[in-house]
Amino acid sequence: GLTGRLQNVFSKLRGKGKVSEDDVNEAMREVRLALLEADVNFKVVKEFVAKVKEKSIGKEVMDSFTPGMIIIDIVNKELTELMGGSQAKLAKANKGPTVIMMVGLQGAGKTTTSAKLAKLLQKQNSRPLLVAADIYRPAAIKQLEVLGEQIKVPVFSLGDKVSPVEIAKQGLQHAKDNGNDYLIVDTAGRLHIDEELMEELRQIHTEVNPDEVLLVVDAMTGQDAVNVADNFNTQLTLTGVVLTKLDGDTRGGAALSVKAVTGCPIKFAALGEKIDALEPFHPERMASRILGMGDMLSLIEKAQSNIDVEKAKEMERKMRNAEFTFDDFLEQMDQVKKLGPLDQIMDMIPGMGKMKQAKDLKVDDKQMGRIEAIVYSMTKQEKQHPEMIDHKRRKRIATGSGTNIAEVNRLIKQFDEMRRMMKQFSDMMGPKGPKGKAM
Ligand code: GDP
Ligand code: MG
């Protein structure tokens, strides 16, 4: 897949202490192929690669200490930009219900997504009303009613004998009368775009004057999804896109091209058939997912609600200045433990998933206890200055902690590596970390 291919390109770069213009060219050739194979629009690929190349072949990058990391960071930032830069929020009406019209081809996921969105809004203490305006597909109304029942959101319908325009109009009135703050209109789709469908959508649009026109597209269809989006957008100005079926074997083409081609931001991503499998789309998270950087930002968010921010800031400063000691290590282990089962946490940290698979690094909660025992057997001085721990001291620590010298050696080696990695990582993330948050 795309992630695997990109990781290969980058692991080649990362290993290099110096990066030449040829190396960058070679890497960009491979990035280009990987993106094309992932079904990203060729124009988008061309511009993307040109941009990354331009930024990478600079003196500051090539002469830097970690050129590979900087290039990965450039790619990450450009991918994020490509997908809109930052999260595109749902519009809110100044007065009366916020009207959201869901449009798209048949089977894209409009009805399912309408219900998912209602659930999401309900969780934010809103009172959405769903409107069943697909009178053509057999059982479409029933489908929405069942979903509404399931999430306890009311569904407005007038059966399939009344025109969708009339249903939408009366639905809006119903929302106003009942104090619903969101109106989600589920419309009909066709297998292909046709004039009749567009005309009906335009009429509904005129009738309810939506704050959002969300196009629902199946991410599995790659560039076809982008063509559909382009087409809809010229006929019925869209305000956003919802990408569905991202849980499947999607190649990434739709996510990476749709904003660049249509100018419409992706507002939500659907990752499954379940009713709560819808989330606001975060370009930066998608980019790091594509790059296989782990879900670093989710981890940071999780950490922020569990970790002492002041302490984390102090840690970050220490890492940056390479002042990180075994005392800090212990404290950090404490903090990490608060986040949940260790192997889950590890999966979210860049590179850690791979490291975990390596035979010599088995990290689990039991292993953590042994590691702690080793660190506790160090003297105050040793913890502050790990470089002073020579062979004789290692033997003493092994005995004191009830472990063995091989384990002590391994921990000290890993600690050194970790210090180096943290330094590299914090350099890569810039002076303030991602999005300027402390971590
Ligand atoms: P509509 O014709 O556009 O209204 O599409 P539906 O909402 O009826 O969905 C069509 C099919 O796609 C249904 O079987 C849904 O369960 C499925 N579906 C919708 N969204 C997702 C998703 O994000 N992931 C997966 N795996 N299936 C989805
Ligand atoms: Mg439907």
C-alpha cells in the first residue's frame, strides 16, 4: 500500500547522514510513483512532488543534521496542506436550524452518514431532525427511520407519494416548530449523475437554502470519487465532502485529491458501518496516518487529558537540550502508564510499531516492572549522568535489581537510542511540537 511504499522511501533517506540532490530526486521519483499507484490525480501528484522537491533541495535542509527527517516533515506538511491544512468545521446558521443537505451517488453512504452525523450532533447536545427525502430507492425511508429509532433522533417523512422538494420544505417547517437546531436532509442518488437528479437537488436547494451541502463519496472508488465531486460541484455548489468507507482497502487517492481538484474541503470521514463510525476529518492526522507516523496527534490529545502539562513541557525542554536523565525516564514511565495498556500506546508512536515487532524489544507491563527495578537500583548520580555507568556499576545494578547484566546493558543502550530518537523527533516537529502543543 501507499504507506508501506512511502515508508520504504523514507527509511532510505533517514539512514543517510548527508542527502544529495540525486537522493532527493530519486526519493521524489518513488513518491511520485507511489502516489500515482494510490490513484491520486496526476496533476495533483505533479504539483505536489514539485513543491516538496523545491523545499527539500535547499542548503539548510541538505546541510542539516537530520536531512531525512526534515524531508519527511516537508512531505507531511505538504500532504496536510493538500487535504486542506486544518480541520474544516461544519457551518452553523445564525438563526433557526442549520440546514444540511446530503447528496451523492447511490450507495455512497448518504443515508448511513445522515444518521451518523445526527448522532455526532446529538452528542454535542444538539437536537437534530432527519428528513427522509429519498422517495425512489425502495425502503430508503424505512432505512432512515430504523437508524433514527436506533439513535433516538426523530425522522420526518411523508411517505413516497409526496415530492422530495415538498418533503424538505415541510421538514424545515417541522424543525422550526419543534426547536430542532439541525436539519439533515437525506436525498436520493442515482447510479450515475443525471440531469433529472441534479434538477431535483437544485429545487430542494432553492427551497431550504442549506448552510451545508455535503457530498458523500465512497473513498474506495479513488479518482472516480473525485470526478463525481468535481461534477456535483459545478452543478450544485458544495460546501464539503464526506469520505466514506475509509475502513476498507482504500488506496488514498480520493482523500489526497478531492480538495485539490474541487476546492471543497473534506469535513468528515466515515470508517465503518457502525453508527458511531464518523469523525471530523483532520488533514494532519490523515497525513501522518498515510506516512505511517502512527496516530501521534491522537496520542497527544490523549496525553493532554491525562498528563500533567507543566511536567510534559519540562520534559520536552529537557529532550530538546539532551538533558533527559533516568529520573526523567522513570517519571515518564509513570505518565505513560496513565495512558493505558503499553502495547496500545506503543502503536501510536512513530516507528514504535515496527520496533515492537523487532525480536529484542518486548515491551509489556511486566517488562516495565523490571526496567523500573533497574533504574531504582541506580544511584542518584548515575541516574543524572548515565554515561558514567561503567561495567562495574552495571554489575552492581544488576545484582541490586534482581536482573542480569544483559538486561542492564540492553536498557542503557535503549535509553541512549531513545534519547537520540527523541532529540531527532523533537527537532523534526519544530520548536513547539505539532500544532504548537506541548508534548
Ligand atoms: P446511500 O445510497 O448513499 O444512501 O448509501 P447507504 O447509506 O444506504 O449505504 C450504502 C452501503 O454502504 C450500506 O451497506 C452501508 O452500510 C455501507 N456504508 C456506508 N458507510 C460506510 C463506511 O464508512 N464503511 C463501510 N464499510 N460501509 C459503509
Ligand atoms: Mg440512501
